[in-house]
Amino acid sequence: MWPIFQDADRIIGYNSLGFDVPVLRPYLNFPFAKLPHLDIMYKVKDVFGRRIPMDAIAKETLDREKTDIGLNAVFYWQKGDKSSLEKLQKYCEADVLITRDIYDFVLKNNHLLFKDKWNTLRKVELDFSYPKETLEKQEGLF
């Protein structure tokens, strides 16, 4: 699985730099954090000024909800029995699908939606396109 990450143009996640990368670091023999990441949560924070939970975005943008809460994922891992690990797998797979769908939505619509703590629907304009490559000015003879 790791070569897939190493060959990726971009790794997409939601709080992946704050959670997934630190959790995976002990299991990797390469600098995972240095690979090209697009962390949706931090993109939203850069524009809106604060972090917004993925569930709040999924509810309003996709009309879907997360299947569980992140703290339970840690609990399932620590418990380690077959049933808990199956719950963890389902939770992680569902989160991946929601993350993918949020990313795809922004690619198509250049925004996402969520309700703030006052229950006001907010729209955050985002651009997930790849940065444009700039060519260095070449030296000329004249």
C-alpha cells in the first residue's frame, strides 16, 4: 500500500496532517508528512478562520452524516477484538468515502456548505485545483 502513497500526485484527507500522518508515522520507513497533501480541514480553516468538523460539512454539502465519532475509532483500536476492529474498518472506510465526496464536490462546485454554531448556513469558497506550474525565466544571450 505504501508505494501507492509515494507515487501519488496528492494525498487527500480531512485532518490527515493532524491525525492520520502522526498515527501512521511509526509504521512507515519514509517521510509520509513530506508527500504532497491536501488537508481539506486546513483549507477550510485558511479561508473561514477556524476548523470545521467533517460531519458538519458532510451534513450540509452532501446530505450525509459520519457513521461514528473519531474518539470511538481510537477506542476500537485500543480494544483490539474482532468486533471492534470490524467497526473501526467500517468507520474508516465510510470516512474515506465522505472525504472523497467532499473533495469531488469542491472540485466541481468550488465551495462547500456547513451550519455554524448559530445554525446559519455558511458557504466557503475553495479551489482544490493543482497549483499552476511557473516556468523559471531562462537566461538569454541578449
